[in-house]
Amino acid sequence: MGVLTALTVLTGCSTMPGAAPDPREQLAQRPTFEAAERGYLDLLAELKRILDERVPGLEWQSEGPAERSRGGCGEPFDRVDGAENANYSVGRGAMGAVPDAQWQPTVDALRVPLGEQGFTQVTVLQDEPGAHEVSIGDPHTGARVVFGTKVGTILTLYGACFLREDRG
């Protein structure tokens, strides 16, 4: 998962002091889309493993994580040829919920591998008895993982923007 670790040390480069970094130059410093995708899928597999250990009653709708959708990038990368982002999830989630008493310890356990990959910005989206959702983002790339539970449980990674190998 070293690919994602590289994402945490991104900086832009520019020939003019104070000028905004060129979007293509920024993306050229990142791993390729394909390498980042492998890292994202590995990270989601690790998060699923942690969930399975902590909440063994969850019934996942698929065995492992996969790409869910792919699209173009937002600003400032929206006009860079070959730039793409993708979202990944563990199927359509799991049947079953994380019990209230296990919610925060489970989030804390997930934050360890997430933090190692640069996902450090925690935003609580919902925190009520029987309904919890948190977003943990990478402030350097804009990628984020959303983990939530109510009747079912979701685990989705919204990826950052990267250049495809054939366009780098």
C-alpha cells in the first residue's frame, strides 16, 4: 500500500514563484490511475478485514472491493487529458449494522490504516443511536472513505484524480 503513502507528500511545481502549480504537473507527481486503484482496492480490503473481525455478523453483498464508477476530475484537473477518478466500494455494502457500543471502537480501528495512507480528516456526518456515518478524508488529494451503519453497513472510497498510464 505504499502507493497511497506517496499521495500524502504531494506538492506542485511551477516555474514562477507564487504561481499556481500546473494541474498536469501536479498529476504527473502522483502515482498513475492504475497504481492508485490497486492501492485503493488493497486499502478497502484491509478495512473490510477489520470490520469482519470486529463485527462478524455483517453479511457483505460481495466478497471484496471493486470499482463502482469512473469519471472525469473536478477543478483544477477537469481539463487535463487522461485525468480520471473513480469510486470504489465493497459491493452494495453489508446486511446488518455495527452495534452502537462497537461503533466508535470500530471507527478508531479503521482510522489506523487510513491514517497510515494519509486519510486523517474526520467528519462526522451522523451520530445517533442506531445510525452512524463518518467521512475520513485525505487533505492532500481530496480522496475520502465513507463508513456508515443503520439497517445495513456501507464502506465506500471516493478516489482522487490521477493520470492513466497511457496518458502520463
